[in-house]
Amino acid sequence: MKNKTEPKIKLNPPSAPKLRLYVWENVLTDYTDGVMFALAESVEQARELCYQAQWGKDHPPGDTYTQAIAASDKYSCAYDLLKEPRIVESAEGFAVWGGG
């Protein structure tokens, strides 16, 4: 009989690709700056996840309607996702103040 219990969640089991936290700071600016982040295997996947968080799955990144709006709208997350994110690979805390 085992006395130890196995953890139920393993973020990066040995066979799984390594997940990283991709963070875009000073983005989605209106009166104050915002932040976008995604836990993903690659920066490309992180960009897609953030994009879908704003536009939804009905407008994938290749959708012409969404691309036209994103290219002309500096308040779109697509504009900010052109920036390179900060990649977090070790323990770190975050705090983002609201404002407006």
C-alpha cells in the first residue's frame, strides 16, 4: 500500500511538450495599458490563443474580415500581437492594476 499520493495535475509530464507563459505587456491600450498572456507550446500558438480570446473561433487569424479590421485598428489585439512577448519559464508572480 502506498502512503504517497500522486499529484493529479502535471503541467509538463516527461512526454509532453514544454509549456511556457507568453506575456505581452503595455498592450490593448485605451486610457491605460493592458496585458495579454497565453500558456502555450510556442509563440505562434500563444498568438493564436490570444487572438481567439478577442475575436472568437468564428474569425480565425486568416479570416479576411478580421484581418482588415485588425490591420487598421490599433486597439485590436492583432496589432499588439506583432510585438514580441516576454517568455516566462520559471516561477513568477504578476499584478496588473485596473484603471480608466
